[in-house]
Amino acid sequence: MKLFSPLMAKRFRAFRRIRRAWWSLIGLGAIALFCAVVMLLAPRAPYRVIDPGELEKYRQTETRTVYEILDARYSVDSSGAVYGYEGPEELRGRILAADPAAPQIDGYKAKITPHGQTTRVYLSPLHPPAASVQELGLKPISFPFRPCREHPFGIDAGGRDVFARVVHGTGIALAFGLLLAFSGMLIGLVVGAVEGYFGGWADIACQRFTEIWSAIPFLYVMIFIGSTLGRSFPVLLVCYAVFNWIGISYYVRAEFLRLRSRTFVEAAKCQGFSAARIIFGHILPNALTPMITLFPFLLMGAIGSLAALDFLGFGLPAMTPSCGELMSQAQQFRWAWWLILFPALMLFTVMLLTVFVGEGLRDAFDPRQKSRLE
């Protein structure tokens, strides 16, 4: 089966009929193209620190609301003496003129609590106290800064434009996800093909190696390598790729085990074709279905993993634009809602579109006909 065979064309037409998946693919491509164009036109924008003087016109007057203190509290001993008084002095004279142990003062309600030989009295006004607003002058410009006309996504804690960092971070995440998905599929393809085609001792040895390799804690390895070699895009990609092939190798192995006993494979062996030609020329084109349908989900997992590592501080270098790094800032500045809203919305959109594409590919490549009981 060739890659552009009539069967593949039929599957492509079936994928196009799934409108949600087709438009999701177009939307995902538009996001990737937009990010690529912005990264090429403004490569230094996410690293530029904005001068606070540019935001001078957005300074607001800082005010403080002051409430008049009308409450009072004090204690009365067994002799009727008042001590521990807290409250307005004018109210104290009215309390002393009345019965301090059970005051009856207009506009106040009293709460009396006995404590042995003493009585604790709390006076609160029946109406809320008057409030006055004091102006403290113009607020100084500080980062993070709220969204404004020049910076619609706001400014982060480092004084950099959030829109530029979200767009560049999404482009980096898409590039990382594509490279990681392709590398993981390539390694998984080679390992799964060797296991499924040769079988026997090769299959057993590779399976035992895969089980041992999958038991290694990935996060600990990332922490160790990051502390020794430093955090960088190639180091992160290589470290993640050597762990990302395990799942796809199981699917490829199962497909090769299913197809290696087919008639066309036996015919190729009888003609004296090499193992590499049989694997890549005869079996692989017929085993592409699980790889194609799994690719969007591998891409989504890679993007989510990069964001999670950046959020934890084990991903890309600190100055690199990343949605995960912006959400990590939002942990410190919880009032800066733009640091969590826009990066999370972009990640959600990209991952949701990727899931829709993956579901469409899975339905289009499903060889079983949909049926129902009547």
C-alpha cells in the first residue's frame, strides 16, 4: 500500500467529511503559521523590557478609604471602675455618665460578657460609620501591569509584553511538540519493527529493555541532566525523546506481528528481498494507521509536558518565552489575572484543536464499518 494510494485518498476524504476535525486542522495550521510569521518579524519582542515611562499616561490616583472609628470596648471590675478602654474619647464620657456595666447609649447596641469578677462590654453603632476617601497621589508604575491599548495582553513581572511571549511561547511549544513527536515515532518505529518482524530472542531482549527503560523516573533524570548540562532546547528535546518512544513501540510491534505472516510478506521473502526492504517497503506502509492516528495525541502530550516542565522550573531557560513560565509567575502574583488567562486560553485552544484532529484521524482510519443493532 503506497502512501498516496486510493485507500489513503479514501481515508483523506473521510477525514474531510468530519467537519470538526477538518476545521480544527485548519485552525491549528493558522495558529502555527501566525506564530511563525510573528517570530520571524519580531524575534526580539518577547525579550524587550518595557520602559515604565511608556506607561506614564496610565498611572492612576491611589486612594485610601478611611472609616470613622465608632466602636468601643472596655472592662468593668466589681467596684464599677472602667479599665482597658478602646474607642472614641467622646463616647467614653457618655459611658461614664451612664452605667458602665450596662450602658444604654443612643445609636449603640451593647454586648455584655461576664468574666468572673469583671464584665466585658462591646459597643457597636446601629448604623455603619461614615467613610471618607483620601487621595495619596499617583500610583507608581510596577510590573506586572494590567492590559492596556499598547499591550492588550498586559505585561509580565519582568516588564515584557505578554502577547509577544504567548505567541513566541506557542510557536516554540509547537516546534518542540512536532520534533518530539517525530523523534519519538522514529525511535518507536525502529524498536517496534525489530521486535515485531524478527521476534524470538530479539523481541524478548527489546521487551525486557523497554520495561527497564520505562521504569526510570523521567522527572528525576530531567532534574539531574538540567543541573549538570544546563537547561536548553536541545537538551530538553533529547532527554524527552529517549523516553517518549515507548508507547508507540508497542503499537508498531503489534502491527508488525500481525502483518509479518501475511501472504505479501512471504512472497517478498521468497523473492530474496532484504529485511530492511520488507520492513520499510512492504510492512510499514500497511502499519501506518496507528502511527498516523497517534501523532496528534503525541503532539498534544509534548506541548502539555513542556508547559508543565516550564511551570515547575525544569523546562527551557528562564528567559525563554513560555506559557508555562507565565502561569508560574501567576502563582506569585495571583491578582494579575492576565498572567493566567491568556497563556491558559492559548494552551487550551491548541490542545483542544489537536484532540479534535486526532479523533477525526482515528475515525477516518478505522477499518471497521459503523453499524447498529435494529
